[in-house]
Amino acid sequence: MSTTDRTDQRPVRAPDGPGGPPTAARPDRPAGAGARTPAAPVRPPAAVGWAYAMVIVATLAAIASNVFEIGHQVETGVAGAATTGDLALTIAFCALFGFFAEMLRAGRQWGRVLLTVFTALGLVFTGLGLAGLGGRPLVGPLQASLAVASLIPSVIGLVLLFVPSVNAWMAEVREHGRMISQRLRKLVLTCHVAISVGWLGLVTGMFAMSVAAATTSDAGQQAAMYRTMSMLDEIFLGMTSMFALITGIVVGAGTKWGLLRRRWVAVKFWWTMSVMVLGFAVIHQLILEANELVEAGEPPRGGALDSVGWAMSASAFVALASLVAMTAISTYKPWGLTKRGRAAKATGQAGR
């Protein structure tokens, strides 16, 4: 046998570089240059399942509380357009929380973020209602019990979302499942811009009406202004602010920007929630108080309506200035990376 024949019979060793041909000499390597066997999906820890269950329980209790309130409005004859808005919001939030919970189980970081944000907001508003400091009034002991039944699993679920086992699991799977598709990103971004413009327009109109109501001496005009503000607040304002926040979180947490990796995104996130709390806990309460005073026959000038009207105007101006400032921040995108963003960049994750 010749040297050439002996050489032809030896197995050929594939080079280590990416251009090496797949041969039987490397059975551990699949066909294709540089190909890798996909990693098996990492199973979520038990805490994720328990957090999911707590979210569902809390959501069902909150929905039952809202349905009870709507039923009370129908029975007492005060149901109207605001009641229809409450029913639509109840259905929407039922679907949204179910979707966010499923995204959590799929390892989507933005699903966990959205669940955390809205659970925290629910805790704040439920606490305000239970303490009688703001928010929607609780009608009787049954609705108060439902609020507590929603509050307790919400706290448990919120804690479970951030136990060490869940944090480790999310860190392992989050970059694989964090990004949304380009088509979905454009759709959500379009919705976010449109809804945010609507929110800005509503707040601008309410600021103008609050100033007009605070400065007029015509009782009929003042009453009409406050009734219109109440309608806009009950039907549109809460809905637009909530969905502006939801779409903003998806655009941030589901894209290269991240939610807390760049200062301008983080500032907008916290500022948006602050404006929502301002609207719900302050402006909403002032509108209710102004309408109660109008119904009681309070004169438009020289009485309690003066202080309420000017406080409402000042609060609406703060909300309007905040939304304009956030629009400017979205345009200029200042300030660079946060500490978390710098850490992600150092590990090669930022901007992917």
C-alpha cells in the first residue's frame, strides 16, 4: 500500500476554525459551520408558578370588587357613561393581567416589569381607598373585604416575583426572550405615540377648563366646566394614562433601549407613574370635591370653590408641564446610561 493510500484511509481532523468541514472525525459537532445545538429551555422555578397564582387571585378579587361597585351604581341610579368606562377598563385589565402573567411564565422580563408596576399601583390605590384618603370609595364591608382579598395576594405575588430563584432564572433567560419583533415594536410605538398625544391633549383641555372655572363668576358656566372635567376624568383620562404607561414599558423593556438602562427612559418611566398618581390621588379628588360643592349650591366666587378651583388649576398645570417635559426628553434622549446600563454594556448585553 502506498503512502498516499495510507493517508487517504486516515480520518481527517476538522480544523478548529469556523470554516472547518463537518466530518465523522468530529461527531460532537453538528453539520454546518460553527453550528451549535440549541440549549434546552430552562424550567421556571416554583416561585414563578406561585407568583402567577397570586396574580390571578388578586386580579379576580379586584374584578369582583369593580363589578360590585358597578352593580351598586346601577342599583342606586347613578350609573352613566363613567360606569360604561369602568366596565370596559375592568374587561381590559382582566385580559392584560392574564397576558402579563403568561409573559412572566415565558421568561419575558417586560412581563415581570408590567406585573410589578401595575401590582404596585394597585396596592397604592387600594391602600388609599381603604384608608379613605383618595381613590374610589369602597361601598360597604363586602367591597372592602374584596379589596383586602386583592391586597394580600398582591403583596405575596410581588415578593415572589423577586426572590433569588426567580432573579437567577430571569437573568438566564431574559436576553433570549426580552426583545419583541421589529413589526410589533413599530405597532406598539405607534400606539404609544398616539395615546401619549391624546393624554397630553386631555390634560391641556382640563387645565384650560380648570382655569376658566376658577376665574368665572357665572355659576352655570362653572358647573358645566366641572361636569365636563368629571366626564373626561372618569371615561378617558385614566384609560389614556394607563395605556400610555403600558405601551411605553413594552417599547422600553422589549427593545434595545431597556427600561432602566438609559437615564432618559428611566426618568420617563418614574415621571409617568408620578403624573398618574397625581391625577388619581389629587386631580380626581379635587374634581369630585368641586362637583359636590356645585351641587350643594356653593357660590362660584368668595367661597370654598375658589380654593378648590385654583388647587385644581395648579395640579393640572404641573401635570401638563410634566407631559411636555417628557415629550422633550423623548426627543433629545439625554444623559446616557444608568449604572445598570453600564453593567449590561460591560457584559455585552446593552444595545442588542
